[in-house]
Amino acid sequence: MPAEVVWSPVAVDDLDAIREWIAVENNEPTAAERTITAILDRVDGVADFPLATTPLDSRCRIRSSWRFVEERGYLVFIRVERDRVYVDRVLSGKSDFLRKLFDVEDGTTFYA
């Protein structure tokens, strides 16, 4: 039985910002919908096998319970707890995603 997927309000805001950026800033509304649909479909697939995702600490030297999947250049950060998958953030793989993920604004440097 698939895990229940629980989206955080911040992750929903991330999806809205991605849609807005692609549709309005780049004038590509169709591409925006395709991208959001692909991300949502990827997360639905994760619900079947959540531990088949990549642990964040395999990509950087930060111990955490976060795992992630990639879709169309975006990283979907999740936590897996029993029969639930918590989607915490959806961030561009080109962004300073560690700083955003850990909500750090003090100039701390992260090394992958």
C-alpha cells in the first residue's frame, strides 16, 4: 500500500512559485503545467517506494533525515516516517538549495 503524501505549506508555495516563474516570467504556461504535473507524478511514484529515494547526506556532508528525488531540474526534499512521506521543499537544483533547505542566512558555506 502506498504511503500517504503530506505536502507542507512551504512546498506548495514552492510549486506555485515554480509555476509562476515558468508561466509568467518565461511566458511558457504550457511548460509550467507540464513541469508541475511531472513533479506531482514523481512524488506520487515515491509514495510506492519512499526508501528508493536518495538520502541527502549521500550528496553532502550534512547529516539529516531528508531524502530527495530529481525531476526536470528540481529537487523534491522529503522525509519518510512510517506510512507517510512528507514533502518539505521543492527547489531548483541550480539554486543554493542547501542554504534554502536549512534556512541559513548567516553566510555559512556549504560544501557538497
